Amino acid sequence: PPPTLFTKEPANTELEVKIREWYQKQGPTATRDYSPYYKTIEELRDKILVETIENNKMILQIDNARLAADDFKTKFETEQALRMSVEADINGLRRVLDELTLSRTDLEMQIESLKEELAYLKKNHEEEMSALSGQLGGQVSVEVDSVPGIDLTKILADMRDQYELLAEKNRRDAEAWFSSKTEELNKEVAINTEQLQTSKTEITDLRRTLQSLEIELQSQLSMKTALEGTLADTEGRYGAQLCQIQTLISNIEAQLVEVRSDMERQNNDYKMLMDIKTRLEQEIATYRQLLDEKEPLDTQTLFLFPPNINKHGKTMTKHYP
């Protein structure tokens, strides 16, 4: 039998129930919970911030190590220049010491020459005195016989005393000059030796300082190299992690865009279904109003010839011959 108005009303009610159930299952109120994604994004952002801070700290440590290495390099160059200056002073003092040694040797040779000359003069003096004594001895005997009263021995003794006094004076002068020159030379040698010893001590201290600075410089350079290697490893590792995180964020954002698109599509479907529901309710109300207003004949006509409803919810009137 053809469907009547009373048989279509339960069908409309059933359709309304299905629409409500579909809306409860897939409508805007049944949205998925994406809060875990937002939490994951916040955690990833926090990790990126922490790693960025650590990276900046590492860069700061490398800069500090580089500055310390430059400082030690400057100190090393200063100490090296001071060392070269001290070595130049020592070389100058060595030349002065060599000159003083040569002067001392020359003075000693002069003293030996003067001693030899003094001995030669003494020997000549003695020979001359002996020859003169021999000559005067013969003459004295002759003169005594002829002219008595002249004491030649006393004259010779006086001459001998004068020569001896002169020779002693020359010897004392030479010894005094030699002593003064030797004392001056010894003083200069002592001063130069003391300066040389002081310079040697300073050089030793400078060498120790230089060695310690070189060791510390090598240590700082090694630390710098290690920190640079650590920085490169850290940048590589966290760069890869950052790429992964960015890829994950992009995927999550794409999923969020897709979810928004699905929600908009479901919302449009929901609006369309609600529109269909509203139209069906209006048609049902219209049928009821017509049922209340029409006569029994018209009601029988409606039973025999019910209106058709298309898929859009509109009433289509069928004309029969």
C-alpha cells in the first residue's frame, strides 16, 4: 500500500533521531582533544630554548678561552722580547769582560816587561859599578901616592846609594801603579761578574716563566680546540634534533590544518542536515495543519494520493488524471 501521512511521520521521526545521533557522534561537539599535541609543542619549544641557552654558554666559554689564549700569547711575546733584551745585555757584558781580560793580560805583560827592564837596569848598574870600582881603584892608588887626602870609596858609596834609592823608587812606583791597576781591574771584574751572575739568574727565572707560560698556552690552546670540537658536535647534534623537531612541528601543524578542514566540513554537513530537519519539521507541521483543516473527503484523497518529497525536503505534487 502507498505510504500515508501517518506512516511518513514515524519515518520522519526516525530520520530526526538518526540526524541527532549522527550529530552527537560527528558534530562539532564531538571534536577530538588536541591538547597533548599542544603540550608536546610547548615541551619541544622549551627544549629548543634550553639548548639555545646552552649553545650560547658554550660560545661564551670559547670566546673567553680565545681571549685568555690571546692574553697569554701577548705575555709570551713580551717575556720573549725581555729575554732577548737580557741576552743582548749579557752578550754586551761578555764583550766587556773579554776586553777587561785582554786589558788585564796586557797590563800583566807590561808589568813583566817592567820587571825585566828593572832587573836589566840593576844588572847594568852593578856591572857599571864594578867596572868603575876597578878603574877608580887603580887611580886611587896612584893618586894616594901623589895627592893624599881624597876619599874615593865614600864617593862611590854615595853614588851607589843614590842609584839604589832611584831604583827602589822606580820599583815602588811600578808596584804601586801595578797594584792600583790590578785593584781597579779586579773591581771591574767583580762588578761585571756580579752583573753577569744577576743576569744569569734573571735569565733562569725568565726561562722558567717562559716555560710555564708555554705550558699554560698549550693547555689553553688544547682547551680551546676541545671546546671548539664540543661546540661543533653540539651544533651538529642539536641541529639534527632541531630539524627533527621542526619536521614534527610541521607535521602537527599540517594535522591541525587537516583537523580544522574536517571540522569545517562536518560543520557544513551538520548545518545542511539541520536545514533538512527544519524543512521536514515544517512540512510535517503543514501536513498536520492540512489534516486539521480539510474535510474527510480531502483526507481520503490525501490517503489515496500522498505528496512526494524529494531528497531536498521539498513537496512535489503529483497530478493524476
